Amino acid sequence: MESNFTNRDIISITDFTREEILYLCEKGMDMHNLEMHGRRNDLSDKLRTRALSSMFYEPSTRTRTSFNTAARELGMQVDGFSGTEGTAVMKKETIRDTVMMMGANHFDVIAMRHPLDGSLQWAADVADIPVINGGDGKNEHPTQSLLDLLTLYRFNDKKLDGLNIGFGGDLSHGRTIKSLSLALSHFKNITIRWAAEDFLGMPKDLEGLLESRGVKVIREESVRDVMKGIDFYYMTRPQLERMQNVTQGEIMEMMKKYRIDLEKVEGFDVKVMHPLPVNSEIAEIDYLVYFSPVQGFFPQAEFGIFARKALLYEMLKHDEYIQFSGKLADDLEFGNNRLKRATREETKKGMFIDKIIRGTVIDHMGKGTAQMIAADLGLEDKGYDSIPAYLSENDKSFLKTNLRELTERELKKIAKISPDPTISYIEDGKVADKFVYLLCKNDNCVTGVVNEDVPSKFYNDEGTIRCRYCRKPYDITNPKVSDKEREGFISLLPKKIEQIRP
Amino acid sequence: MESNFTNRDIISITDFTREEILYLCEKGMDMHNLEMHGRRNDLSDKLRTRALSSMFYEPSTRTRTSFNTAARELGMQVDGFSGTEGTAVMKKETIRDTVMMMGANHFDVIAMRHPLDGSLQWAADVADIPVINGGDGKNEHPTQSLLDLLTLYRFNDKKLDGLNIGFGGDLSHGRTIKSLSLALSHFKNITIRWAAEDFLGMPKDLEGLLESRGVKVIREESVRDVMKGIDFYYMTRPQLERMQNVTQGEIMEMMKKYRIDLEKVEGFDVKVMHPLPVNSEIAEIDYLVYFSPVQGFFPQAEFGIFARKALLYEMLKHDEYIQFSGKLADDLEFGNNRLKRATREETKKGMFIDKIIRGTVIDHMGKGTAQMIAADLGLEDKGYDSIPAYLSENDKSFLKTNLRELTERELKKIAKISPDPTISYIEDGKVADKFVYLLCKNDNCVTGVVNEDVPSKFYNDEGTIRCRYCRKPYDITNPKVSDKEREGFISLLPKKIEQIRP
Amino acid sequence: MESNFTNRDIISITDFTREEILYLCEKGMDMHNLEMHGRRNDLSDKLRTRALSSMFYEPSTRTRTSFNTAARELGMQVDGFSGTEGTAVMKKETIRDTVMMMGANHFDVIAMRHPLDGSLQWAADVADIPVINGGDGKNEHPTQSLLDLLTLYRFNDKKLDGLNIGFGGDLSHGRTIKSLSLALSHFKNITIRWAAEDFLGMPKDLEGLLESRGVKVIREESVRDVMKGIDFYYMTRPQLERMQNVTQGEIMEMMKKYRIDLEKVEGFDVKVMHPLPVNSEIAEIDYLVYFSPVQGFFPQAEFGIFARKALLYEMLKHDEYIQFSGKLADDLEFGNNRLKRATREETKKGMFIDKIIRGTVIDHMGKGTAQMIAADLGLEDKGYDSIPAYLSENDKSFLKTNLRELTERELKKIAKISPDPTISYIEDGKVADKFVYLLCKNDNCVTGVVNEDVPSKFYNDEGTIRCRYCRKPYDITNPKVSDKEREGFISLLPKKIEQIRP
């Protein structure tokens, strides 16, 4: 078994094949074995001149320290930031500028966390050096999944096939369980049992996906029912900060039934895992469980070192460093976000259209949005004509302006107010170009933050359009888009996101 | 002279014997001598693969940097945090979880500061690796004492016996002077002279303790009177943040008489020490003194390096690293906080008692507290019966409930509202168990923070009950506790806190 | 060509000669060449036991990381702080105490940023070890200039003579362009072209100074006009935080004419430079320019590494480390701020003067200031007589008090309320000493922060009195000071600021 992680971006655990997961588990076990034999520092000269850039836009102690330790034991140097308080200058600085600045500082690899979904794919796109996702918004955190898999591998006799695992706590709002269960779906005879309140339970679409891949998913009545059929119980913290209309008090009441205490584990030979930290007030794992033999979350924390140490070593064990290019690749300039529409039609005469000889028509927008857009683009202030209008017959707004043509920032502003607008550029009174502008509809996606100038980009995931950055599926809502036009658009999209650098 | 600091927790300077202090002073002088001979980096390969975890829950530059430098010159690596802004996730994370997480990260030693008294003893209890107290609340800061002692040792011809030292500034609110003078009480012919406002002066109990150990303590009228009889003047900063009902302006007026300026030191051959920083507004040491030959606080600051370098070296010079166990020791599970009371008595009939067949009576509480406790425990919300009552005849409240039995968190909540409650568990209408629950009464003690789950624990310090964590003496206020019961309780307590790890 | 940077403080680019700039450019090119030949780490053992103290009182990622990388590639260790949130104790701590504390921590060099102008010269004065200015307020940032010069040197065929450079953005509020153009004024045939709004344009006094040194400065109508005659276009960010009465919206409108977009650079073979970060909202450089061949700011960022690596290496390549003295030099005790006035005159009789036998008269102050000063010094509270008076005939206030004599802090407080006061000390009813107290009038100068106790000090810059710390020119406004007295004062001042340590 050989795999190549040199120069590879680590963005999502779903990018890993079964073989790659097993390979990294084996390499992680090598690191574990060194530790067990008093040889923690055997590799401490291996990467002595290599450096890790630790860019944590959101505060972190746990993940950051784990990366630091992994790097330290390989002899690497670490530098960076944690939280943006000490880096106020960055408030108006784009991710692109900061990542390039780090590249200019001769690091060999970046480990980064950022509050925006998809921000890490963007960082990987602009960086010359490989990037490891340490958490992008609510999206992905692949090294957490790797350490979970390594822990299971270790305590399941060095295999992942045939695993019986329980899930508890909050299966709905966190990314941990989703990522782990998708990774497990590569393996055979996996059974997942879970018990939780409905609104904290496993999402239907995830369950469907897992089952389509052969994973058995079973909902149980109680935690003890789950315990009966499993070897590992993966508990998670209710993600209060991502819930609405629920108080901490209400969650605490609910959790009484589902929190792990001595009573619930009594008589079972399981290992309780948890990504940590436990919420000390809810105490979804009772402190007495910390002292019982089922406690598996501290060993699991240590496996974070082994997993990350193996990963960094595999990424950097080659001898050459990557020189900073100082250039951005041309393919980052624009997105593939323009769904072409037919332009042979003449611009129809009508009550407004004859006013435009050269300009733009923005079409198929929701009621009341045309004026908002005119204001947001500042058309009047900038001296452009602007005719926002509403047609009651088809309940749609449109906007005409003699501004020709729109910048990407302007297009994004329009799409954020009214998704999937049809843009028509008019020359000599005729439509010269006509397209629907597509922008990811995920509110937290990095492409939607206008000032970041991340190109709106998509790929074709077996027929589903997905945002290149946050990977959310994209449904076109513009009613004028025909199936043929949609198919035409999809056919031009790349099939997958390539994570191996040239 | 040989001493063993391998695997030893450094929690309080009072844990050190005379011999240990002298041993560390000698080792500190070795470090000083290396520096003087241009050999600062002679040991820079000695601990090349060892790592210091620097966990500063409160901001620190001075102490943290000093530890870092000491570690650096021994070739050690350092990682950690300073202040919790960059680690927001930790707000609901227990000390236990964070310390274990650091242990999982393969550090060899922890240096930690935390705002709660006793938090460092707790960190030492849960950690597999040795812990150095860098300041726990207002409590202890043993390496500050060590560097003070080393400075005195150096400038007093390599001895501490016979020292004449003056104290000034604030002898009452800080820990520096208390710790230093207690450490000096191990030595012969120590004379302490001091001058300060009454409320900033040496506390009576400290003075008594020092005198009982043979230290001469003399209060003088003025700073110049102090200067007459001493070789070292240890000045400290008025701890405004720990005073009430006094304004900065008032302190500045008072300090005019006591601050160190050129006039006060003129003609004296003393060394002025100060733990730094000086408050630049009060200027308890005038800036002109900085340029005079009496200035001794900057050399003293450098001795912090030598003291800490010696300490770290002594702790880690053995070859083996400690593997992370991933387990918590069983003896951390519960405290020794239940003062057993006689249970042979039947539950007396009375107006309320016949209602309880199985449940709990909480007794001997202050007026009005029973209802507060019932509310705080949420008895009603959770569906338990709850009868809070007040007996005017003995002015005590009690609470009956059919909840059986109370968790440690519940017991702590009760004791925080009404100290030393008597708890009776009822089975079949009879008292099955009856005890007074003891919880340290120091408001800032780590055991009182319910969510931390630190066991309430005590030890027997020559007849005085002390909290294992903050070490404050404990007086039982429950009037029903007999001398015999108290003696019985004390007899079960450990005699001292063991700081050497197994 | 040989130059000596050992033990030299790096405070201002204006302290460097033409030869020194060229020397550092050559050394920077050596570092660049190592990188180009895959030898980034050739020097990684050279300074293995040396340490950089990174003291960033203001948050920084860019400059700090660049210093860190430079240090790392030389094998140095780095420690310090960024922002003062994690170091709250420092709020009342003087720069002097903190710098000395860092010195006590065995660093070999300090890189520091601080919000007060002149703070870095002060840090250099008190430190035993050399200090590099990483930005003092709005004042100086010499390593930014060095990296700019190195970038120009590299891309201008290894010479700086004959350079044609354009400036844009904000020439008025930032320090970058001022420092760079002054440094370029050492070289021959320099032409500067610029285009900007009036209030963002090149300050008249700077233009005059440059022209007096032979630099050709040409204002152009438009950015494209500038582009015609240049090889490098140095763009800068509008320093909104330093402007008043202008909104971001207004700036964005103005900048449309001056921001760099593809249209403005089309057809020109220039390199666009920028100190970064770009303001992502104003986008003074359009994102499409990032992908065009004119983009030169990311390579420029990397040259920050080469410049700083060369500088650190030149400063520290000697073998000996500097021992911490623990002492402050005597010449830091007081300033040279007392302009002596004639004292032979008897104290004139008058309505107030006969009241003072021994005391102080403060004279020649603005209307209404005498009472403010009496209050600010707290004369009454402290039990001193105080006679604030106003003479309508010459519209001046004066203050008499029997306090004799004033401390430096008191003198500073007076001068901050009423600049250039005449101080007369009275003994036996006669004037014993009479002087004007001079304190830098720059509101942001470190000497004006009373609690810092930085001596008010001046030097004679070819007839101009300048503050030693912020270097702003000093005009004496006290009308009683004669030309002769002024000349007498100047003649005693040092001619320049010596940056080479003894």
C-alpha cells in the first residue's frame, strides 16, 4: 500500500478514498507505536527546517495545540495567530492577501480555521503551499475525522470494517458525526445506532445517503438500547450556539435522558468517545464517567497527535521546499457562474425597453427587489439611469440601466438580493449577451462575501451542481431557465475538485 | 547536598524545606555563573526534545517570558496560551479537560496561572506530568519566591541566615511578602522591619506565625527608620484591585510617606527589590531611584531566569519522558468532605417527618435558605416533593424532599447557600445515612465552582482542617457537630499534601 | 564595501547613508539568491542560540510574521507579544520597565511596535541590546523602507540611481511614501511622479525637501499620466483612521479616479507595489490587477524576509552576546530641556511678588491656564500656597507658589497646559534660577506621557531644534526668549542622535 500526500490540500474527509484512510491509519499507528516504545522524538530531526503556518481566525486551543505538538515532534517550526484580536489590521484584509502573505513568509504548509464555509478551499486555491482545513465554518474539519478514524482503527483491532458504533448528543448541528459517518461509509458492515431528541437526531438526508452506501442506520429508544449493540459510543456536545428558540435550560432537561452517566453505561463494555470539550454546565458526559473504564475520549485526544503527525510527515517528507511564486493562477480570476441564455431574440419593444440603446436589463427578480438593487449599486449616485419596475402579470421585478457592464462585485450584490437574476447586456438596442448569474445561496459561504472577491464557481457532482467552495448543492430557481440550458451549463462544469497540486 | 525534584509538583513555597531552598539557590547560582562566564547557552542541548506547556489563564508577560527564556536556554520547546481571549471555547471547558488535553499533547511540564485559588493543586492532581504554579488567584506563586530568595542569597554572600530585610508598600493584600517571609522563617537570625499604613501593614496572624518561628518582626515609624537596620528593602505595589473603599488618589497621598525616592534612601547602602511592575502612576519607586546604586530590581528580574532555569533543569534532567495515561486517578473521584454523624436515632415523628419514607432531610440551615435551595436545585421543576420549613424556636431552616440522593454538584449548591448543612438520607422512614457536608468557604476557591467538579477535600495540618486546594483553614459552623465528631473526622484526614508523584 | 551594524539601533531610515542602504541591498540580494537556489536554510545554524524579542504593543501579523520568518531561517528563537490584550498588567507599566524586563530575559535584539511617536528611540536608549523600530506611532518603520528599497534594487538591475517611480493613493497621511522618498533622495536622477486628490497629495514641505536634494517631483493629472514616465508605481492605502471630516463613502468616490484597475495599467510595463494590506472595501488595487503581470506587491512582501534576514544577520553575526547590565545609564536621568534665562534681576516688587520669599513663579502662560495648572498639580490639596493671576495688560497668566522646586512630572504637566512656561525659583526673595521648560509639542510624542518619565530631550539638526524622540522640529513660542538665549540653548545641544552602542 502506497499513497501520495505530497503537495495535497486536505479540505474534506470526503475527498479520501478507503485506501487513503487505511494508509493514514497505518501511518498513524506507526506514530503511536513510536510513542509506546519511548521513541516519541525519533523523528525530531526529520523536518527540522520546515515550518507550519497556523492561521486560526477563530480562537482554538485544542486543534491548534495538537497541530503544534505534531509539528514539534517532527522538528518543525510553527508560527501564526489564534483569534483576530491581536491582528486587527486583518479586518479589512482579504483571505487572499493574508494567505499570500503567509506564503511569502516561507512556510511549507498551512493549517487554518476560518468562520466562513468554503474559505479553506479558497485558501488552498490561492496558496502555493498545501493547506490543511482546521475547520471552515460549520462545514468540514478533516483532521478531526482522521483522529476519530485512527482511534477506532486502533481499538477495533486495526480494522474499520464491521464496526458497530453509537452516536449521541447532537447529530444534527455539528459536523463531527456527519463527517465521521460518511468516512465510515467506505467500509463494510458498518452499523450505526443512535438515540436523541428528534431535532437533535440524524438528518434524514444523511441517513438516506449512508444507507445508499450500505451503512445500517438504526434509531433506538434510549441510550442503553444503543449500548446493547455497539463497541464505541461517540457522544457530542449540543451545539447551542447553532440552535434557535431553545434555551440552555430546555436543552439540559432534554439531555437528562441522553447524557452519558454511570447508570447508562453500567454493564456495557464500550468505549465512550467525544471530540471535546464537554460543556461543563450541561455535562453531556457526567464527571463520574471520566473515572470509569469506558472513558475513551482522552486517549482519543492523544490520537490527534498521531493522526496529525502522520499527515504532516506524509505531506512534507520529500526534500524540496516550494518557492513562493508571488503570482496568482489565472484560473482564479473568474468563476464559471454564467448560465448562458439564448440571445438571438431582438429586444422587444415595450413600455421601457426603447429607452435603452446601450445598457443592462436585470430580469426575473422578486417583487420589490429592483429598487433595492438600484440603491445597493448606487446607480443614481454614480450618474447612471435606473428604471426599476414591477410587472404584476408575472409578479416579477426588473431593472434597466444604461450602466454596461456589471463587475463581479455588482453581480454578487444583485444575486444576494434576488437569486438567479437574468442579466441582459444591450448594445445598439439589441441583446448582446444574456445569462443567469449564479451565486451560492449558502449565507455563510465565502463566495457571498463581496469584498473577498472569491470567484463564484461550481462543479458537477454526478449531475448535482455544487458550489466549489462550500460544496452545498445548488438549485436554480429562475423559472426561465430551461432544462436544456441547465444541462448545457452543467456539461461545462468540472467533474470534481482536484486537491493534488501540479 | 542532593535533592530530588524529578516529577515533583511545585505548588507552594511552603512545601520546601530549608535544605531544598538552599539546594535550589546553589543550582540557581550555577546558572548565574554560566551567564557571567559567557556560557549562557551551555545547556541549550540538554533538554532539546522536552516541552513546556505554558497555560496562562490570566494575561502575563513577565512570568511567562521568564519561563520561556529559562526553557529556551535549556533547549526546550514552549507552547500554550496567555489570556483566554484567543481560546473562547474554554469558557465552558473545565480545568480538568484542558489540563488533560495538554497532557495528551506530550508536554513534559506545565507552568500555569489561573484566577481561582487552589486551581494549581487541582491541575497537579489531574496531570500525569509535573505542574509549576505560576500564580493561583491571590494564593501562591512559588517561583517568584524562589527568585527572591536566590537574589537575596546571591547578594548576601551566598547565605540566607542572618538576613536583615525591610518590607514596604503593601504587606497586606499581596502574596509576595507573605510567601517570602514564610520561606525566610526556615533560616536563623532573620530580622524583618517594616513601615506602612495600618491597613497595608503586616497582618497580625502572619506576624505571629513568623515570631513563633523565631523571626524578629519590627514595625518602624518611617521608611528611613527601616533603612537604618537592613541590607535589602523589598518594596511592593499597593494592590488597588484588591482594596475596597479606597481611591487611587487616597492611596497616592498615603504612599507619599512610604514610596521610595532618593531622599529616603540617601546615605544608605541597601538594595531595593521589587517584584515588578511598578505602578507608573503611583510610582511607589520614584524614577530617579532607577538610576541610583540602590536599584536592585532589574538584576532581581534576571535572577528569575536563573531560578526557573535551575528548577526546570532539576525537574527534567532525567532521561525518560512520561507517557500520557489517558486516565484519571480514582482518588480524584470523590472528596473526603462528609463528616459522619450518628445515625442510630429513628427519624422522629413530627409535623413533617412522617411524610418521608424515602428521601432526604437537609438540616441546620440559616433562615430563609431552605426555599432558595429548593429553587436552586430545581426540585419542583424536576417533579420532586419539596418542603422547605423554618423553625422559629431554634431559628433554623430545614428542607425535606423525596429526592434520594444528592449529587456532589447538588451538595455544593446547598453548601454555598448555607454552609455546613446536615444531610440525612431516609430509607423506610429511618435515617440511613447522616453527615455534614463540608465545602471550603473561600469564595475564590476552585472547589466552590460547581461545574469544575473538583472534589471538596481536606487535610489535617497539625489539628487544623485545611482545604486541600486553597489551603485555607476550615471552621465548622454547624452547631450540632460535637467535638468528638469533629475529632473523628480529622482523624481520617491525610496529614499533608504529597507533591512527589509516584 | 563594508559596513558595521553590530549593536546598532535601527530607528529611522533617515539614519542610513547611501552606502549603508546599498550595503544592505547587496546583503538582501544574497539572501534572495540563497532562496532562488534552494538554499533557504543554509544559515539556519548560524544564530542558533540567539533570540529575538518581538514586542508588538499594537496588533500586527504582517511585520511580526516577517521578522519571525527572518529569525527562523537564521536559526534564531523568537518570543514576545502581539497586542496588549494578553498582557493587561502592562497598562500601568512603563515602556522602560517592560524593555528592561525583556533585556533581563536574555534576548539579543528587540523588534518593537508602539503607538507613541518616539517610543522606539526611548526603548533603544534604555535597552542594553539593539532595538529595531517596527513602527512607532505615525512616525517611522525603517524595515518597511528597507524592503521597498530592496525590491526596487532587485527589479531595477541592482541600482537605485536613475529610478523613475510613481506614487499614488495617500501620500499625505502615511509614513511609507515619506520614508521611501527620503531614502531615495540619497540617489542620483530620481524622478517621482504622482497623482492624487489635493488633501491626499504630497505635502509641500516634503516636496521642497526632496527637490532641495535633487529629486525631481512632478504632479500629474491622472494615474495614466503618471504611468507614462515610470517603471514602478507605489500605491498606498488611504489612511482613513487618520482623516477627519471624510467618510469612507466619500473616499471611495474619490478613489475611483485613482485606484489601480486594469484600465489604468493597460499598455504599461510597470511594477505595481503596495505595502499591503489593501483595504478590501475601497479596493485601491482592483482584484483583477492581482492576476496581471504588473502585480509586484506579493514579490515585494517576500523581499521583507530577505531585507530583515540580512539586517538581523548583520546585527548579530558577531559571536558574543550582550550581558544584561541591570543598570540604566545615567544620561537617561534628565533631559536637556531647560533654556536658561538671565537671573541677575532682583525679583521686582509688585502686587503679588512680595509674598514669596522661597518658592516658584511660573510665567508667560496663556489666559486662564494658571488656575488649571494649580489644580492639576494639586497645590492646595498638598498644602502649598498658590496665587494664580492674570495680567490684562499683556494678556498673560502667571502662577506663584511657595512650592520649591518642581519635579519633572510637574514641569511636564505645566508645559502640557501652557507650552514654554518660564519657571523662576525664588530663594530669599530673589530669583535663584530662571529657565524656560521645553517639552515636545507633538501630542503623540512619548515624552508627553507624564507617567512614562521619558526625559524631554532635544538635538540640534543644523540649526533646527528637534525632539530626540519623535524628531519633530521645535519652535519656541515664549515671547520673552531672545535670539541670543535661543542660540545659547542650541549651542549646548548634541548635533545628532548616535545609534551605535558603545
